[in-house]
Amino acid sequence: MFALSELMVLTEWRGTGRAKRLHDALIASVEANAVSLQVESAHEKVVLLYESWGYRQVDTSRSHDDSPQYTVMFKDLPQADTFSAASKILL
């Protein structure tokens, strides 16, 4: 399992595909069978974006009583030649 944390892009770069390319490059060389991440549940557009990238909602979490609720998401990774996959994305 690989945990992805704090993937953000500046406002002017949103909608350009850069976040997806950055995401794909980050996980391309991961030697794991799945990726997990958490999204603040109030950010419905972000949850939907990650679903469009192949993630599924599996749970919710809250670290403290006064913290926001997070949607826990998982994505299964294919068992492939990780070096080859990473090279294609970064080129």
C-alpha cells in the first residue's frame, strides 16, 4: 500500500491536466498493489476527480472531534514493469 499525501496544484494550473500527469508520475514507480489517499469530504469535486482517476471510496475518517471529515479512497495498481511505466509518463 502506498499513501499519497498533499497533492495540490495552483489555481492557474487547474484544469490543464498537470495534476493527473503529476499523480501518474508519482505512482508509476510505486512497488505496491494499491494507493490510498484522503480527501476532505466537503470537497465533492475533488472526490469525483479522484473517482474519475480510478479511486473508490472505502470509508470516512476524522482525526479529532473538531476536525473535518475525510473520505478515504483506494485505487488498485496493476502489477506491471514499474520502471517502464514511469519512463513513459515522464517522457
